[in-house]
Amino acid sequence: MLALALNSFAQDVNKLIQQSDVERVIKTLASDDMRGRATFTPDIDRAAQFIESEYKQIGLKPFPGDEGFRQNFSMTRVTPVKTLVEINGKLIPADSAFASSTATTLNWSNNADVQVVKLAAGKDFRTEYRSYRSSGKNMLILVDPAFTAFFNRIRDAISKGAVSNNLSDKGLVFVLGNHDNLKSFAVNYTAKAEQLPLFNVAGIIPGKTKPNEYVVFSGHYDHLGILKPVKGDSIANGADDDASGTTAVIELARYFKNLHNNVRTLVFVAFTAEEIGEYGSQHFATTIDPDKVTAMFNIEMIGKASKFGENSAFITGFERSDFGPILQKNLEGTPFKFYPDPYPDQDLFYRSDNASLAAVGVPAHTISTDQIDIDKLYHTVKDEVSTLDMSNITATIRAIALSSQTIISGKDTPKRVPKLQH
């Protein structure tokens, strides 16, 4: 009987999740017409309109409390206007200094409340940078030239503006170069602050008998927009990152609406602003009671075969709950298998949109196939539809559909993950 039931589900999933639909959706989201779907641009609005049209055609209902499929909110973007830094009375070149702050002004001159830090060669730039940002202090960070590539990358990103819920009077100022004999410093920084709109796109299929228990399927639909041209191409299409995940969300919505048998309420949400700080998912987490969320399937970059080969994907935070084992149990008898995250050093569990709900105890995990350690197309203009394996995307979507069945039916409830301690 179990074999017959599995075979029936497999036939349904192969019939209802078609590769032709997958290709149509992802080609639209990652087309040049979308211009990379950058946050705060008309391009992401076009992407949202397309997702809304798909939700309407499928027959989803708006998320409770929303008038339509958009979850509208706003945040403050602070864009640098002027950054002047002097070390020992000498002006630092403009390309060798930047400020990371949501303040509109910073005026330092040997201030006692400014901590001077040396980021020496041999340290982990990413780890140190995170610790600086979470310190809540004014800091002048002297960066060893060994980190020039990291320095330039962050400087260029910050030049486009920092986003926050609140303005601050604190900041981090980074200076590149050897400044071993620091006797004095001065900083004169000004920035422009503006309130700008953002919007997730969310829809639901109400549960039959447990409507107050939610299962979330999500992916982010924003990307990087326009980058420096490479061989005449400046559009970062974001086909794998994360048009592939957003396509999965749409196709799963179509599949479960056709099945019409979900016991729990299903939420399908395309998040905005993941690339600039996961702000869309952070907002979403304020609109839903985490105690009512049974599980979250966040889908990020499923465009190519994983390091484990075809018919495989990995789950971040696999060891934090029994979410993964439940999914794998539901796939017994199929060729597809889920694996634990093979890249623990990348800290992927808290680097995607599952993090906001995972932090408050929800079994919220990201499913991916990306070989992040060797992916040379990640965050480049070469992340295009032509580089994707459509059969891999389709197989992964079908596997998620099958593996989630007992959670959607109310039979299985994954264990909660440990809450993030602040």
C-alpha cells in the first residue's frame, strides 16, 4: 500500500509540475527585461507584478492582513555623500577609505569614544567585519593591504547605500593601508537618508482542518541589478540566485492548489531585499506568529547539480531539527536524496531568508544544490538562464513537493530548532 501511495504521488508530481512551466517562469524572472531585479528600482516592481499575476492565475489568496499579494513596508536608505579621512594630518585617498554607518554625519577628531582597531593579515575578514558591525561602537579600522580585494568589494557595495529601520549616531570607518604609527585621526562623513518602499509577494492556500498551522515555502526574488560591464554585459540576471528558488515557490503553489488537499495552511512568499540584508524575510517574521509555523522550506539556488550528483540537494542546519530526516523518509523509493549542508564553514544556515524564523525556533531550513565553494557565476553577470540545468530544477521542485507531504497533511511536525541567543 505504501508503494502504491508513493507511486500515485510520484505520478501526480510528474504530471502537475512540468518542466515547460519551470522554464517559462524562470526565463521571465531572469530575462534582460527585468534588469537584475535590484531592490529600490522599477525593475523589482516588474518582477513583483509578474509574481502577483502567477499567484492570481493559480488562485492563491492574500496573506492574512494584506489587501493584495504585496506585503508593503518601508525602510531608510542612507547613501554616502562625502567621506574625508585624515591619518596623522594626511588626507587618505578617496578609494582607500569608506564608512559603514546608518548615521547621516560622523565628525571625529581623536575622539575618546572611537576605538582604533587593526585588521591584520591572517585574520578572517568576514568574521572580523561581522564582529565590528555587531559591536555598536564607533570604530576606526585600519585594514592591512592583504585585504585589498575584500575592502574594495565592500566599499563598492556600501557606496550604493545602507538600509536600516533606524538611523544611528555610530559608525565604522575603514582605512586601507599600513598605518602603524597612528598619532592622530579625523573623520568628516555625511550621508543622505531617504524612506523607500519595499514589498514581499505572499499568497496562501488555507488549510482544510488546521488553518492556524502554517507551512511556508519561500525564495527571494531580488538580485543585484546592474553591475560593471563584462564583455558588454552589465545585467546581473540572477537566474540561479534566486530566480530558481522563486520559480520553485510559484510551481509548488500551482501543484498544491491542484491537489487541493492540504490540512495545514500553505504560505508562498517571494522575499525582497535578501541581497542587501534579508530585510524582506525579517519583515515577514513580524507578520506571522512563529509558534504557528510548523516548518519553512526556503529555496535558494537549485539551478545546477549538487556536489552529490543528480537527484540530490542539501539542507542547511540539517542537524538542528528532524526536518531533513522527515523529508528523506518521504522520498524513500525515489532516486532523490537530501544531504546535510556540505559547506559548514560558509555559515549558510544564517545567510539566507530562513534565518529570521529559525532565530525564533521555527524549523526553517534552506534547500539548495549550489556548489558555493566553486561557483564562479555567483553574483556575476554570467548567472544567466543559459547556464542552468532545467531538469535539475524540475527534479528538485518535485522532490520538495513529495518530501513535504506528511508535514502538509499534519502527520509530521518537525522539532523546533534552538532559538538564537542574543
